[in-house]
Amino acid sequence: MTEDVTPTIQVKGLEKSFKDLHVLRGVDLEIARGTIFALLGSNGSGKTTTVKILSTLLKADAGTATINGYDLATQAAEVRESISLTGQFAAVDEILTGRENLGLIAKLRHQQDPGRIADDLLDSFSLTDAGGRKVATYSGGMRRRLDIAMSLIGNPPIIFLDEPTTGLDPQSRLDVWDTIKGLATGGTTVLLTTQYLDEAEQLADRIAILHDGTIIVEGTLAELKRLYPPATVEYVEKQPSLEDIFLAITGTPSAAGNAAEN
Amino acid sequence: MNKRFFGDVTALLGRSLRHIGRSPDTIITTAITPIAMMLLFVYVLGGAIRTGDHGKYVDYLLPGILLITIASGISYTAYRIFLDMKGGIFERFQSMPIARSSVLWAHVLTSVVANLISVVVVIVVALLMGFRSGAGVLDWLAVAGILLLFTLALTWLAVIPGLTASSVEGASAFSFPLIFLPFISSAFVPTDSMPGPVRAFAEHQPVTSVVNAIRSLLGDQPLGDDLWTALAWCLGLVAVAYLFAMSVYRSKIA
């Protein structure tokens, strides 16, 4: 972090209302390059609205934001060059095949050789076998992997992931986590929204809690933990969680994650 | 509009043409209603209809049937835009560095291609039913031009419910009144048999002038003012529908 101290995402006083509903009441964020930042909040707290504003899909009522050095309000085209959005619902074309989906996005990102890009991504997301099938036949986890793969085309320096694991089974969830960790290792800045506390705990370098339209607390996991009463030591018999049992019985090693880290 | 516009439209056009290629039922269902109407009118009702100096009734009827084909075809355009809006793919495109209007233009051009295929299917069926035309190449080109403008006008109109509808039914239901417009025109029977106010409406609505212009071109008849009236209607509708659709689109994409 020493060579580049300017945050890659800088948000000040973001406000947004839908008619009488005051969704964002002054959101401030600073996200450093190459980190994973988790925006944590319950349903309706304004996470998706924040992401939509930062990805130029909605206009803020007030406030400013700089993304990758570009002003959100006046340089929207440059902002779109710098970002990639993976929305709450997998934004894939059901009628096209997985390979065609990737090829389409590669063409729209004006890449050379879309076919090769598609094949490489199918390979790193363990979708090669399914690449020629219509996406309508994919499982939820495969769709989400394809969705994230589509977001990586053109290597945008910033990726927004809006609730990337909502509705996924535990194995797919772990695969997606591995992919996200791999992204940050490669220098991509990730802004992640989630309602799962363990997801933020597992992935994020810094965590902000969005509540009633403002950031009520922000810091590293360790900093957040210090805000609360010190840990008490209790002796509890360690029972395997149902997730542990599920993964032990069905568990195959996380193929997508291993490949993404290559 | 920038240098990327054409490349982006081409990529997105390839996508929606694949949709049509993989669900040819959209072409078939578009063509089947007008073909059924054509059969009904020619073989059941047509014997009782007097069309004046025109020869076979199928020759008289075809121009109106082609407009009905287009009016039912554009409901799929609204439907496809609606699906893009509901699924996340519309937002994905909008958050990417592409020419922003290319998403709509791809749907509009797809509509033109799909309607062209449907129109050709209907013409082939009409030929099997005995439709004959002495029109030359230039006349046919003029007919194609009018049908193209008519398709563009209705397609841009269809973009509006596609962008704003809150349900699939809402997105496609708007085309029903458009399908019925030809009934109150010269498409099926000459307007002079209609009572005063109906006749006044029929003679001054766009379908009548478009139908008359196509009928004259195909029948090798003198065109009169119908061609210019039809062109004025079509161009006017294209302009108004385009401007309105684009303003709705801009309000959707922030």
C-alpha cells in the first residue's frame, strides 16, 4: 500500500431517495486498491442502491464519488471502463451457451480474440464441459460462476459483487469465495455486498456496516471486534456444524477455486 | 453515438438473432394469426365482399394482412426487451463501456429481420392461395420500403411498453389494438360501405393510406396521393415513437 495511497474508490455524502423513501442518507467510503471491501447490511439497508450508483446505473441525489480517479458524475464513460458489475441476480443470457455469453461480453469489451478469452475463462471456472450448453440448463452455482467469469473479461481494475453467494449451495459458495480471494491477490479491487456475516469475516480486508442509509461502523475485522466487549473464555464442546457434515459427506475439493488461483 | 456504436450493435444483434434462431416459434406464431385471417376472409367471408374493380379478393386483402403480421410481430420485440430489463443482463450492458443506445438498436434491427421473415412467409402462403401481382422490381422495392418504415414505426412504439411494463402480459398486450386497426380501414372492405363517422376515421388513419399505397403498387394501379400520405404517416410515426422511446430509455438508464 506504500506506493499508492490514494483510495481507488472514494465516496462522500452519497444520498438517494425513492419518492418518500430515504434509502441513502450520506454514505462515505474509502476503498484502497487491491483490497476486498465488504459492505454489510440487512435487506433494504441500501447496499444494492449504493452499488447501482457506483456502477452508473442510478444517479445519486447528492454526494460525490471518484472511481479509479474518475468522477462518477462527469466521467461516467471512464468509470464504466474501470469497473465491472456482478449484480444480485446472475446477469447471463439463458438462451445462449456459456461460451457465447463470454464471447458476447468480450466483443462488447472490445477484446481481441473473444473465442480464446471465452475458452480460457471456461477452463479456469471449471465450465469447459458445460460451455456448449444453453445457460438455461445450468445450476445456480454454475450460473454464478459464469456470471463472475463474464465480469472478469477485459481485466477491469474494480469489481462490484452484489450479494454474490445469495441462494448458492455451500460448495458453490466456497468456490465463489476462492474466486474472490484470487481476484484480490491479482490486484483487483473488490467491493462486495453481503448479508452473511461469515462471508465478510472470511473475505474482507475491511468491513463497513450500512444501516438506515449510513455507514455506522467501518474498519478491519480486528478493529470491529475491539469495539465490543472483550471476548470471554468459555469451554464449549466442538460439534460439527451441519455445513461441516454436508461438506464432509458430499465434499469434492473446490475445483473452480483451485483453478482461479493459478 | 461514437465509433463503437456499430461494433456494439453488431455484437448485440448477433445475440438477439441467435434468440430468434433458437426459438423459431416466435416467427411461426407471428405468421399464423395473419395466415388464419387470410384463409378465413378469402375462403369464408370473401365471397360476400364486393371490392369494386379489384380482381381476386386475396389480391385486395394481402396488404392489410401484411400490416397485421407486422403488428403482431412487434409484440415479441416488447417481450424481449422486457425480459432483458427483468433479468440482470440489461444492467450488465448498461454498466459496461458500450455505446448506450446500441442495446435498443440491436432489438430494433432484430425486430426488422424477424418481421421480414414473417412477411415473406405470409406472402408465400398468399401465393399458394392464388395471389398474383404484375408489379415490377421497383414496385416491390417500394413495397419493401413502406413495410420497413411501418415496421420501424411500430417497433419503436413497442420499445416503450418493453421498457416500462411491469408484467409480461403488459409488455405484449399493447399490440392487440394495433392488430385491430386494419379492421377499421380499407384493408378488408372498401371504406365507402362504412357509416359516416367510421368512414371518416377509416379514411384518415395511417393504415388506410399504407394499405392503399401497397395495393396500388402490387396491382400496378395509379398511386395518387396515397404513397405520399403513407410515407408521411410512417416517417412521422417513426420520429415520434423514436423520440418518445429514447426519452423513456434515458430515464431508465439514469
